[in-house]
Amino acid sequence: TVAEPPFRVTVLLSVVFLAQANFAPHFFDNGVGSTSGNMALFSLPEDTPVGSHVYTLNGTDPEGDPVSYHISFDPSARSVFSVDPNFGNITLVEELDREREDEIEAIISISDGLNLVAEKVTILVTDANDEAPSFIQEPYVVQVPEDIPTGSSIVKVHAIDKDTGSGGSVTYFLQNMHATKFAMDRHSGVLRLRPGATLDYEKAQTHFVTVVAKDGGGRLRGADVVFSATTTVTVNVEDVQDMAPVFVGTPYYGYVYEDTLPGSEVLMVVAMDGDRGKPNQILYSLLNGDDGAFEINETSGAIYVMQSPAQLRREVYELHVQVTEVSSAGIPAAQAMVPVTIRIVDLNNHPPTFYGESGPQNRFELSMYEHPPQGEILRGLKITVNDSDQGANAKFNLRLVGPGGIFRVVPLTVLNEAQVTIIVENSAAIDFEKFKVLTFKLLAIEVNTPEKFSSTADVVIQLLDTNDNVPKFTSHYYIARIPENAPGGSNVVAVTAVDPDTGPWGEVKYSIYGSGADPFLIHPSTGIIYTQPWASLDAEATARYNFYVKAEDMEGKYSLAEVFVTLLDVNDHYPQFGKSIQEKTMVLGTPVKIEATDQDAEEPNNLVDYSITHAEPTNVFDIDAHTGEIRLKNSIGSLDALHNITAGGDFTWSLEVQAKDRGSPSFSTTALLKIDITDTEMLSRSPMAAFLMQTKDNPMKAVGVLAGIMAIIVAITVLISTATFWRNKKSNKVLPVRRVLRKRPSPAPRAVRIEWLKFKRTKAAAKFVLQEDPSNENCNNNSLGSTQPPKAPAPPPPPTMTPNMGAAHWTVPTVSGSLTPRQPQRSPKPKVGSPIQSALVSELRQKFEKKSVGNKAYF
């Protein structure tokens, strides 16, 4: 028992010590205008965008513990803000409206995890100019007498603006200030009648005035804005008795017919009070009744004839009718007077009648040229119209019935009788090509008679043609295509021009001109364009022609059209091999290329394919059909392999190659190609051997080099002989005659070398010539070593003919690209010197002999 109290005290002290050590967090108070702290006296414009960061809650914990922030609102209020609990950033999440809610109460709190401190804050919402003025007590409708004094007040309008400050102030003005009789007091909103302006009920019974209310402007979302509103004030003008009576339907004319009975109504006059808003009663009276011949009803205004027409002595009566207003008190007021004319006429028993030169006539005919001048009178028509009645019965109207707008008739209204005139109104519509005959009806119909008697007459106008049209082509452009091998006189295209005129004026004559018209002619009447008889068209020279065609009538009126002629390419050229095809040197592993060209203008006529038509053996060479490259077959990789597959072991071949175009029909050219095959090892044996191999395809180069060497040797010999001669002359010694015997070189090597050089200078065609025999076949009848060139091949057959292939083993079809040999030029004889050169010449001799043997066997 004694030990318990100290223990309790210790526990209590410990609890007190812990409670005192953990202090509550608190907000910073940074005062008015701060955006960080405890939101004391914080205000926010109502136009702040939603999502904006508006404030930062900021506080601390005495112990330095991390704090978190919270904000809450009354359950009945909107949650306007949200807060980041870690950083205290407050974000606006709902739109603000000061006019609906100018203060926002919220509870902000800060917590260190153990202690929570909460404060109630009030956020003020400041105004932005986001409200427009609004009129109250609408609509504005007022009644104003027409005699209201100028400058008088009419009505007061009132508009309110919920904004504060300048944005809540309202001023007034009229929208159409200069086009109205009214003025507006900008501050009070009182609408007045402008000084000097008056209202008139008879001119305008209602005025609509548009009033604009505008606020004083203010800031909204960073910009200065001004709002306004409009309303309409309706001013109804009340009538005042200030106008005299007014007659309606003046002037007044009446007619009394010969069968009218006494007491019959002749006509009625109508009058009304000029003040139509509150009109007075109207009374009628006659100032002169012409001795009782006429009377008037004082309330209706009807005028009656009181005597028989036979008793009326005058044809026309002038009456004066007076009208008097009677006020509501029965007092006579304003008066007015109007004259009334009454004519005495007989019965309407005659219709209008048309007359010609010989009496009544209901058909009139006329011939005239088309397109007469505007306003011209049709003088060939002699028409008179007459109505035998008198007065109003003889009044009638004239009009033309038919195609409108072409003619017009004069006069339009006739009294008794008139000469009828028809005038041209639309000259362009009087067109012979549209109408050969124009038919109208001339109609005369009474105006004011109840019977409306009428009559008609036919007007027939025969139109005569004039040359008023230009020949026109059916198209502005004519496009034609003809093959280039079309013979002279071939039709190209037919052009057509039409002239709507008749007779000689409608006849069209055609002609062509222009830089491209030379090869063509045109038939002057049919318009058919054809080629000149001598014309030889060639698409390879000129593929397109362009010229003009002219259509002209007899008076020189014309039109033009353009003609485009395109030549269609025909496969009329054979492929032609180049000059370098006769002989080729092939280094083992490297292809040689042949090339042929076709002079046709278009594809596929000028596209060439290559092939080897004959070779022995056949398994040595391949050719690329498109490029013309000739290669050894892949199975041949060395000269030894080539030596094994050939019967004579030779390295020179003669091939028959063909170049064939892709036209239809297709043409081809064959040529004999000699190919020498060597290896890179042979080129490396000696400088002379390398030189001879390099110049094998260009023998003239070898001849030139050898001629130069011989010239140098001759020059050295001359120098040595001259020096010896002068030395002996100075010493005056007679030297013994010494005869030096030299072994002459064998003539065979020289002949071989010369023959080899000649062989190199000439093309393969000099050895293998394709000649045409009468049966349209070529045979290889060349002989090696011929000195005269063969006869040139005959011209190629027409494209439609198919070359005949002979039955001979090596018969070649006739082609335009056959090659002929050139006349070989003799080369200077080379001088063979060293044993190495002699050995090389011997080797070449052996090869050449083998080739000659092979060629003979080949042919």
C-alpha cells in the first residue's frame, strides 16, 4: 500500500510531460493582400477561371512535424474550392457569381497527425463586369395625340445592371438617333418629342423607337468590356380633328345612255373625314342641280338622273358636289367640293371594226427582210380601226396577241377611230432562221362598256432571208491520226461548218493555211482534208502537224478552226548494226557488246532484241537479248576448256547475230561477227606481244607505230652513211669493197603479218558479206582476201511482206542493215627484227592459218 502512490505520481508526470511536449500546428497570418497563409481577409474576382490556383494554405508545427491541410464547407453550400493536403494549394472548382453569392464561408484546418486546428474564414467575391443591363416594366407602349407640343415627355424607360461600380451604371440613347422624331435623356431615360418635330396621324399612326441601355464598362477575364441591352418603345399616335374631308376615286365621270330611265343612279361619289382615327359624319349636297335634272343622296353620295335622256339638251353636264363634316355636337365643321362630269351617250351597239384599203378586212399580209432596224414602222400594213358608237362606247384598247416583245402597236387606246401602226420592238427576234412566218392577232376590245365588244384581225409577216450568219464549225478543234505510210491523196479528216442562211449565202467554201498545212489539201465544198499527191509522210521526221481551216461564205464572212494531225508510227525501218560489229576481241571473262539502232519513231517499233542465229559449236556463247552483250557460257572458264570443246582447237569464231525489232510485222537484220578470244596471260608475255594484242582491234594504230619505227631506222642508217662518207673523204683513203651478206627473212612471216594487219583493218563484213539474190535471199559468197567491195544490198521489202527464208544451210534473209566491207588499205610492210618478234609473228601466222581453215570449213 505504501509503494503505490509514488508509482501513480510517476505515471501522471509522464503523461503531463508528453502532453506538454506535443504542441498544435498553426497557420501563418500574412495579412491583407497575401496569397499564402490562413486566407484571412482574402478576396477573389468572380470571373476567376475554374481550375485556377487561387491561394496557398501555409502553416507550421512547432515540433517540425509534417502538416496536412483541409477545407470544408457547410452541407447546404457549394464546395467552391479544393485543397492539396500536402502543399496547401487551393484550387477553384466551381464558377463564382458575385450577384448570387458575394461571400463564401469555409472551414480551413491544419493537422500534424495528432492535433487538428480549424478556423472559419470568409472569402469575399469581388465584382466583374459580367452582367448586362436589363429593362424593367416592359413592354413600353404609349398613346400620344398627334398635336402634342414639341419637346414634350412621352415615356420613361428604366434598366438596371446588377454589377457594381462603373459596370452597374446605365446610360440611355436611341439606336437611330438621326432618323427619328424623338430624343432620349441619357441619364434619366425619358423619351421626348424632339424640338421642331411634330406627329401626324395621317402620315404615320405608329412609331417604333429602339432604346439602347449601356453600362459603364469594366474588366472581365482580363479585358475591358461594355454590355448593352435594347428595348422598343411603341408610340401610337391618336387622331385629332384637324383635316378636311377627302373625296375618294376622283375624278368623277358619269354616263347617261339613251335608254336610261328617270330616277336611275348615274354614279356615286365617296368622301371621308381626313381624320381617320375619329371620323365625323359626312353629308353630301349639289351646289347646282342643273334645273332639277340631277339629285344626290345626302348620306350615300349617289347621283340620280331625274329626267328622260331625250329631255336633256346638253351632251355634257358639269355638277359640283359639296361634302360637309358634322361634329358629334351636330355642328357643321370642315367642307370640301369636287366636280362631277356627266356625259349623255347612246347605246353601245357597234363593236370595233378593222378596215383595209378596200373596206372591212380581218387578214393583213406583209413581206419584209429579217432583222429590220429597231423602231422601224411596218409601212406596208394599211390598217384602220373604228367604233361607230359615241362617247364611252367608242373607247377601246388595242394589243398584239402572239410572240411577245417583237412588235408593239400604237396607239394603245382609241376613241372612235385611229390609224393602226406596228413598230419593230426586238430586231434580233425577227430571224428568218428561227421563223419563216410571223403570225399575230390584232385585238381591239372595249374598255368601259359592260358588253366588252371586241374584234380581231390576223397579221401575217413573211420573212425574207439576209446574209446575217457566219459559217460555224461543228468544233473548234479537229484531231486526226493517220499512219505515216498513208499514200498521197489519203483522207485525213472531214471538217464541217454550217451557215444557217439560205441560197448562195448558205454555201460554204473551205480552205486551209498555216505552217503545217503544206502536205495537205482540202476539198473546197465537202471539207474533206486529204494529203497532197506528192506527200511523203514520215513520223521520224515530223510527227505532228498543226494548221487552220477556214469556212467562208460568198460575202467573205468566215470562221476558223484548228486541225491537229498526228502521224502514227509504222514499223518501216530495219535495225542497223554499228560499224564496229564485224570483228570483236574478247578477253576471257569479259563480254563484248554489239549494238543496233532502229530509226522508227515510237515504241515498240524502235525496240531491238538480239539473238545468235547460228554458231558452231552452239554451246560456246550466250547473248543478252536486250543489251546485246555476248559472253562465254558459264561452263567455259579458261582457254584450255575452250580448246577442248572446239574441233580445231581455235580461239576465233564467226557468229551470225540477229537484231530484231518489236514492231508488227517485225523486221530483223543479221550480221556475221568474228570474235577472237585471248587470255590475260598472253598479254603479259612480252611488250611487243602486249602491244599487238592491244592494237588487234585497231590495226591502223599498229601500222602507224611500225611505220614510225622503220622511219627511225632509215634515219639512223642515213646518218651513219653520211658520217662514214665524210670521214673517208677527209682521210682520202680508198676503202676496200666489202660485201655484207644478210639472210633475208622468210617471206611467209611478212605476208602473214601484212595479211593480219589487213584483216584487222577491215571489218568482219569484208569477210562475210550478206548479198541479196533475186529470190529475196542472202547467201554468204564472200571470199577471204577480196579487194573490191561487194554491191550494196537492195532496198528493203515493204513492211507487209514477210522475208523468205531459203533452204540453204547458211542462207540469210534480206535485210536493210546488211554490212558491206570497206576497201582495205595497204599497210606498210613491217620490218621484223629481233628473234622474239619473229617468233611472235610465227605464232600469229599459225593462228591466222587455223582461222582461215576454220572459215572455209564453216562456209
